[in-house]
Amino acid sequence: MEHEADLIEELIADHREMDELFEQFDERPPGCIGRKLLLEALTIELVRHAVAEEMHLYPAVREHLENGERRADYEIAEHSSMEERLKDLEGRDAEDRDLDRLVRELRTEVTAHVEDEERHLFPQLRDGAPPFVLAKLGQKVRETKDATLPRAHRQAPSVPHLDKLLAPGWGWSTACATRPRTAATPSPADRGHA
């Protein structure tokens, strides 16, 4: 029987996927359309992740942690800040000279948020919530992510390449040349979504 990721494992897997997308963005030369496609994919993953956290992680934090209300409110405020950064990036062309700076600022903010969750929040929640609750929430996160983003972004006019981004097997290298991938670093399309 295959192990299904619990809430914390599922969210950590999302964090690694976002790290990979930021790295792939950095590997592309300025002005490359592949950077724009990667930014769109990153936006999709950030939104799917944030929706899942707000629906399932933060209610669990409120319920199972001392000072959970305050901590959940803090985390949600960080999400709002990241959402504003994504809005700043929306609609920008691959050639936009502010793109690199804005993506760096977003990455800095996302990285700090991820590190705080993984070093502090997740261990506290693992200690405070029963394993069966975390397992059930892991399933809910997967269901939420599957239901949330493809539908929401298919309606968004700023994401014209979504069908290509979500298509299994579509490689990022088709948009711009980059370093070859090794078996140890499959593309997000190769990994699929949980």
C-alpha cells in the first residue's frame, strides 16, 4: 500500500516544486518567453498552495496550536503580501526590465515564508495535531489543489498558455534552451501533480 502524504508532507512537496520553478526561471536568459511561461506556472503553484493552506493548514493551526489564532492571522497576512507581488508581475512581458527585480523580491518573500513554516510552524503542528488529522488534511489539500487552480486560471486572460503548462510531458526546454536536466532533476511536468 502506497503512503499518501499528510498535510505537512504535501505542503513541503509544494515548497520544493516552487523552489524548482524559481531555479528554472533563473536559468533562462532575460527576454526569453520561457521565463514568462515559468512565471505563469509559478503563479499557478503559489495560488494553488495558498488556497490549500488557507482552507486547511491555518484552520488546523487555529485549532491545534497555542496562540494558533494569532499565528494563522500572521500567515494569512504574508499571503496577502505575496498576492500583491504576483499582481505586480501580472501582465508583464518577458522583456520587461523590472521583471528580474520583481521576481527576486517575490522569491525572497516566498523563501522566508517557506523557511518559517518548515522550521517553526510545521514542527509545532506535527507535535500538536494527531497524525490521523494531518493525514486527512493531506488528502483535503490534494483535493483542493486539484479543484482550485486549473478551473480558476483557465478563465484568467493573462494565462494564455495554461493548457500547454498543465499538459503532461510538456518540457520547459521547448520555450528556451537551458542546461540539460538530469534524472535527479525532473521537470515539474515530468513529476506531475500530487
